[in-house]
Amino acid sequence: TEYYTVYFPVVNHEECGQQLSKIFLSERECTSDASKQNSFKRSLLNKCEDEFNKQDIYVDWKKEKAAYEETKSKLTEAERAEKEEELEFRRIKIKKQMLGNIKFIGQLYKKGLLKEKIMRYCISSLLKLETDDKDSKNPLYHDAGDGEMDEEDHEAICNLFETIGSTIDGPAAASFINVCFVKIKRLSTSKDLPSRSRFMYKDLLDLRDNNWVPRRKEQKAKTIEEIRK
């Protein structure tokens, strides 16, 4: 049996697939940190972060659609209709999963499992806001333009604010929220957006004006006991 030793610069440990910890002064300190890093809460938050940071949720779907476009001329009309229906079903499923993840992240924040700083990162990423002072406790954000925003970004930001608006919209985050809603108000009248996206933003503005209380009660599934009453 042969054994090999691999050496690499410490600064490149992530590129080499190695996770390095900080320096600990005692075994107890090391064990305590390991428990925190590998707890269910930490694993859950890491998973949420990975899902949120996916650059393109449709990457595999787009490849499959491109492959279909190249071969559809060889398919019968019935086969094309079946494949297109399958692709559309998968696209809707991916979109629903993404929106579900956004709402779940919002609920984690409302329960105190995520810090406000993380929510600011999520919101600024979706709304394409930037800051030159990321290390500050209250960094100042500015509009970076909306050229890269797609339909999913518009729907996701509306879903996120509908979930956390009443919690995050307070004095501590006032300056950040104001920047957000200056852009949201502009997007609500932008002719470059589909009417559906514009109306979602208008509904969001209306919700905030009403202190985050929906004017129409959300329809929820009733229990058997409620139906019997």
C-alpha cells in the first residue's frame, strides 16, 4: 500500500476541497465550535444559503429545452405537444420551489433564526442594490439598475416582503427599506416590465401603506371541524 501527502497553500484550502477551522486553545473550545457548526440549525441555514445563491435555477431546464429545440423537427406533432407540456410542467415546478424557498427563508427570519443582516443581503441581491461598505452594521445601499432582474426576481422580492414586511419595516432598517421602496415604486410604473410584475409591485406598495395588513383575508384550507361548523 502506498500513501501520499498532499501539500497546498493555506489560502487555497477551499479550492483544494479542504475545510480549515480557526485555532482553538482547548479541546472543549474545539468540541463546542464543532457542535455549533454541525448542528441542525447550521445545516438548515447552509442549505437555505446554497439554494438562494444558485445563479440560475433553470440551468438544467434550459439545456433540456435547447436539446428539444434541436430535435423537435424530427418528432411528430403529438410527441412535440407531449414534450412541450412536460417542459412547461417542470418549469412551473422549479419556479414554485424557488418561491417556496424564499417564503421559508422569510419565516426563519420571523422566528429569529436568521439575522436582519442576512435578510438585507437577500433583498439587495433580488432588487440589485449595492453597497460600498459591506462590513458596516448599517451599510448604505444604492440602486445598481435592474437590467439583470428577471420575472422570477420580481415575483420573489414581492413574496419575500409579503412574508417579512411587518417584521423588518421598522426604525432599525428604515434607511435600507426606504431605498428598497424607492426602487419598488419606480418598478411599479416601468413600461419595461410585464403588466403582471407591475401589478405585483403596486399590490406590495398598497400592502405597506396599509401597515402590512392585507385588505383581503388570505384564503386558507379549512379543517374538518371548521367545515362542520
